[in-house]
Amino acid sequence: MASNVDSTPQWFMQRRIKLQHIKVLASFPQHETLHQVAKHLGISQPAASKIIAELETAVRHELFTRSGRLLIPNDLGKILIRHSVAMLRELGHASDELAAMVDGRRGHVAIGAIDGPTVNELADFLVYLKEHFPLIEARVETASSVQLIKLLEQRKLDIVLGRATPTLDRSRFSYREIGAERLAVVGRYGHPLSQEKRLRIKDIQQENWIIQSKNSTLRAWFDALFVERDLSAPAHIVNTNSLLMTLAYLSRTDALSVLSEPVALQQAACKQLSILSIDVDTTTTPYGLIVPVDTSSSPILTTILNVLTPLVRKHYSHKTT
């Protein structure tokens, strides 16, 4: 019988097969009678019988043999049933993916973040996302606030954890302040100065330093430490924006550095660094969430903000208590 099937390319697609036809065929692996198929689909038995007749007319071949009340698929019927089951399964997957995309449970999100103060928030966020929203794929990119906002404006990022720069377009993006970043003066683990209770700035002026390059928020805070006390800047400074280079250099010398406090605490807990006690306020400029003004049209961005906002505020409240 199979040898009589039309061999014209795409002949099957030209037979106007409908979704209801596919549903009826896909019901047969679980149901042997037309009555059971009709009941399963919520249609009448005459309607199910008509659909079978339409199918056989469309493909120009019988698909079943009748044995009493049973409908037994022949070779052609078995082929169509197998593919109908697969098609319905794929349509179900498509429906699930569309629903997940529409309600913010599936998709891609690109997050920009300044490297220091947000490290713990983002780590917790990624863990939570993996556990509760496994279909959301997140990408995190770190850079300066200026660079991140440019990427946000170019729509290469969806959200930024950073500082509001003077050039931020407030008509397009909102800034939700989280709080001020805290910094820490650090040295190698067991550094001789780590035993001192409250170091003054003049006590560390003559030390060797490895520090971020000019034009960074951290470097501006560092330079101001000496300017505000009428002290000259340290004479021996290695300039680098690489955290790995900073850590490697500190481990080999008695040089000092300034790091974002969350990073310093993380490294101190691993006995990679010691945090020095100094008699100055270590808070610097505030940072926050920078997002497009209109997030209502992006379910996934709404999901991300609902997860991320409580996490960053929780971490910041812990820092200030």
C-alpha cells in the first residue's frame, strides 16, 4: 500500500492537513476506539469519524482497518501517527517557550556592573536565577560606569549596576540609588601594618602602592586622602586596573592598595589579604540600578528587577549595620 503514495515533493504539505487532524492521529497510541479518541478530545464521535474520513481523503489512502469498534492503523497510519505525536510534542514545547518568554521566565539578559561593590549581589543573583529561573540566560559584563552606560544606550546591555554619570540621559533611563561604595586599604596577608589599631594617612604615605590608574573613582578617592591633609602623594606607585595583577603584586611585596570593601573582605576571608584599620571615612560616591524608563514591555527585565533589587538592598543594609 505504501508504494502507492504520491511521490511528488511536498505532496503531504499540499493536502491541507489541519491541527485537528494531527490531534486525532496523535490520540491513537493511548486510545483504540473512535469513541475513546472523541472523548479524549472533547468532540463527538461523528465529528471524530468525519476527521478520519477527511484525513483519508486528503492523503488518498486508507489509514486504518476496522475490527469491530477498534480502529487499527495500517502502515501509512502508523507513520502519520508517529509524526503527529512528534509534531504535537514540538508544538507543546513551542507553547511553553512562548509562555515563558511572555511572562518573563525565559530569555536572555545582559547586565553591566562596576567590578567592586556589586560582586556579592551579582553572585547571589546568579545563584538564585539558576535555581528559580533556569531558562533565563544571564550575561554579566564589568567595566567603568561611563563605558557601561554607553553600552546601555547602544542596547548592548539591559540593566546596569553603576554610578549615574553626568551624561546619563534621564529621559531614557532611571537611576535607583542603592548606596555609597565602601573602600578598604589592604596589604598582603599578615602585613606588618595590619596589627596597628588606627593608622593615620601620614603613617602610610611613605609605603609602596599598587593602585588603579587616574580617572577612576577609586583613584580619585585615594589621591584626595593626601591632598586634603596637605600631604604629597606617595612617591612609589604602580598603576594598574587589573585586580589579578594587584593581588599577585601584593602577595610578593609589602605594598599597599585600595580595593572595594566587598572584594577586600572576600580576599581576607580566604587569607589572601589583610585589611588595614585607618582613621578616615572609606565611603565614596554612590551607585545604583540604571534601567530603561519603560520596563513594562519587557517581562524578562521585570523579572530580573524583581529578583535583583531586593538582593542589592539586602547586601547594602548589611554593609551599613
